[in-house]
Amino acid sequence: MAPPVAPAAGATKADVRDQSALEQRLGQSTSVIMPLLELGAIGYVTWVLAYQICIQYLIDPSAEFRQGFNVQPRRATGIALIVVYAVLLLLLLVPWSRLIQVIWSKPDLVPLGDTSLEKKEVTTSWLGEYDAYICDYEGMPLWCDKCHNWKPDRTHHCKELGRCVRKMDHYCPWAGGIIAETTHKFFLQFVFFGSLYTAYVWIVTAVFLDERISKTGSCPGTWIGVLVVGVLFCIFTFTMSCMTGWNLCINYTSVEGIQRGGVQNIAFLIASTPERSSLPSTPSAQDKPQSHDDWPVLNTIQRGQGRTYVVMQTKPHEHPWYTSLVVGWKDVMGNNIVDWLTPIKHSPYKQRSHRGEFEWGELVYDMAKQYEVHNPGVKLALLN
């Protein structure tokens, strides 16, 4: 996702809004234009590979080729190549269609807030469902000024849509729109099968182009065009497959990968204290300095209905949601190879619980354990 463009000096709020609206229109237009161009490229590739190479060159070569260059019919080879091509094309189009269908249904968009309300008046009652959540220093969830609403964990604002998106990865016009929580699996399937499809295209084209040049000396421009398209898109889709697959395993989105190195504030719900009437104190500068290995305790706050939270901070480069490579993969792709290869069920496969919006990694549980050790008698809901 491209970085936001800073408004020009002296620009008014109306100018900024117009610029934002223009970016949204451009972004959404490209998500329609790019897939249409890709469909056109697939049609072109199909015409060259299936018709010109498999039918005109292999299955039924012209009399000139047969008599002048001894190019004999190879019907079995031509038919087999068409069948394999059709299978790979189907494997590409099915997850791509499913991806676009889910993108258009917009399941990952966070509702817009009521602009007539002040920030402090917007409800946070949904936080009562969770034992821990990402917050600011004061224990409040992160706020989006553009959507005028609180952001659930791992939510980011997409400038192309002008909306906050749950577990946003990136906006991909090539795939048809936003890649986020429910579309991540289909996107990986799309680029993975895209890499297989394009690799097959350029290998078949290269083999028979080399043969044709050696036998006839002719070098059709349409064949060269398909070879170039196949190589370029194979490199692109294979690279995206590797990057996306690795990010899924380590439970990072592209946005989180860009922000890697920062810290996260996490609010932990306190389930019980030694004395109900007292709250654990927040460390001050006069307190004994914490160990270098300890996670900082920033604040202790009390919210409505007698709910008390302690705010702790991760260290740089620590990711609160990393569990293991296998668990990270299965949370998005499913529990077996059938789920991994079929675009039926969308991610996430991990059911949400009272512990948090997403499954916390061992890091967060270790932070909670440290707090209980340093505050005997205090119990955090996440561990109980």
C-alpha cells in the first residue's frame, strides 16, 4: 500500500477532503480496470497457447510446415497440453472469482461512527467482551479520526476505501480490492495458482518457440509476447506467494510488517485483587527501576461497571499475535490440505473467544504472568 500523500502547505480542509475523495475514486477504479486487463491477457494467452501452438503447430501443422520443415502432427501432445492448461486456468479462476465475490460483499469494513457524537461519547461497551485488547496509554482502544470510531485490534484505515478495515493486509487492484481478514486465504490461493499457471505458460511457449526457431527460422511476435507476459507474471505471483505465505505463518499483515519495530500497548482486565477496595498502583519514576527484561507497566485504570485494567507495553520488534508457524498458517488457511486448496471457507478459522479479538501469542501470556508475579494476589482475567 502506498504511503499517504501529505497535503500541500496552506491546503484547506476542503482541499484535503477533495484529495482524499480523488484517491478513493482512483483506487477503486484501478480495482475494476486491472482485473479486466488481466482477463484480456488471459484471453490473449489462451488464443496463442491453445490455438496457435497446440492446434496450428502441434495437432494440425500447415502443409508448408509439414513439407518444407518436416513438422509432423503431434496430436496427443497438443491435446494433453490443452487439458493441463485448462485445469490450471480453472484452478486460477475459481479462487479469484471467490476472492472478488467476498471483496464486494465488504465483510471486513468497520462501521462508520456518528459524527454528531464527541469521541468520549462513542460507546466502548464491546470491550467488555475481552480480557485484553490493544490500547493507548490511557487504556482506550485506538481511535480513527476519519471514520470517527474506535478501531478493533489489528484494524487499519484504508485510504482507497476511506474506511477502517479489520486485519487489513493491503489494497490490491490486481486482485480486485482489499485484502484483509476474510480474503487473505483466497488471495494466497489466487497468487499461488497464478504462479503455477504462468510458469506453465512460459515453459510451454519457450520450449516450442525454441523448436520452431531451430526448425523453421521463424519467430512469431505473438509467441514472444506470451513468453514475456508469462515470465513477468510468474516472477510477480511467485514472489507474492512466498511473501504472503510467510506472513501468514508468522501472523503478520503487510501493514504490521511495515510497522515492525514499534511497540504495542495492551490493556489487561484485572479479575481480582487481594482487597476489592484497592487498586494496584501504577509505577512512578520514584519506584524501584524495573529489570531490563521486564515489560513496562504504563497505567492502571478503572472503567465502568467496576472493571479495572492494567496497561503494559511490549518491547520493540515484539509481535503480540505470533504463536507458531503452523498455527499461524492454519488460522488463515484451515486445518487440512483440502481447506488449503479449495476456496470454500474463508478465513479466519480460529474462533474468537473472550480472551481477545485474535488469538494472543505466548508473549502476551508471559506479560500477564510477569504482572501477577510482581503483584502478588492480583489475578488477570487472561490467565484465569
